[in-house]
Amino acid sequence: MRIGIFGTGGMADALGAHWARAGHELLVSGRSAENAAALANRLGAATGTWPEVAAAADVLLLALPAGAVLDVLAASGPLTGKVLVDCTNDPALTGAPVASRIASASPGAHVVKAFNLAPTDIWQLTPPAWEGRPLSVPLCGDDPAALAAVGTLVRDIGATPVAGGGLDRAALLEATAAFVIGLWFAGEDAQAILAPVG
């Protein structure tokens, strides 16, 4: 699969490293050409402008601050038919959910919310796991083919895709992330709020 990575931070690096090991072709674009080149070098990827990467990729990982995503999408050119993987979080939950804003700004693209519920250092593990248990990754989206593609990418990092419903349910993932991140920063064990089934 040809994967475009928008962003050069921890999530771009962590997920990109897994996908490079799985044999996917990666392309990187960032707000800093120097940072994009450094990440591309680590991943064995190519670099390009936003429009170049968007045009070449089948799937785009939006690993950017929530406040920057819409500007980058506007600079990327037509995204019709592209799968946009939204791993962003807006801890302040200002306005509409980020996934909804992305979908509104990118008519014809297929948005899938994923990878937003664990911190970057967990995604850097091979495979991503918590106390020996591989992560489950909820996916919210409306297009079956897009969900299948992102499900493949989840399995390629050693995690398990979980059907989370339509894109309208992405708001629940974003709210969950905001709540759990608040607990982590307060020093609480967020994992302990969910009792195991059994």
C-alpha cells in the first residue's frame, strides 16, 4: 500500500516505522522540510509537498496537531477517493469533532478515525501492547473499503482492528481520549477504569 504521512512528530514516526517494516511504500510531508527529510531518512521513505504526497498515496495518515489539519488539507489539492486516517486529538473538544471537520473539508475522501487512544510511546513498541496484551484499535468510518484498508494497517503493526461504527461515532473516540488523557496527566491509572470481561 502507498501511505502518505502528513506530519513528522511521534505518531508519524511510530506508525511509519511499523508500516515500513511491513513493506509499505511511504511518503512524508511536513510543515518543516528539514524534519520531513529526517523522518523520511529514518523510514526509508520519499518526501514531497502536501499535494505531491496526497496525489501519490492511497492512504494518508493525518499525524498533525488538530488545529493544523484543515489548513494542510486545503493546501493538499483534491482528495477524492483518498483514505484519510485521523489520529488527532483535540483535548479541549472545541467545536465539532475533528473527524467531522476533516470530512466536511474533504468531500469525496473517506475519513477513518483510528490510533487516537494510546500515547505515542505505546505505538513505538513492537508490537504495540500494554502489559503484554496487544492493543485493540477502534475504527470509526462510513466506507467499507476504507475501513478494510485501515484494518490491514492496524494488523500490520501487530494490533487488532475493532469496528467502532460510523464516522458519527468518532466524536465518542475523541471524547474518550480527552477524558483518559486528563486522567493520565492527573497521575491516575486510566486503564483501571475499565474492568476486564469475565
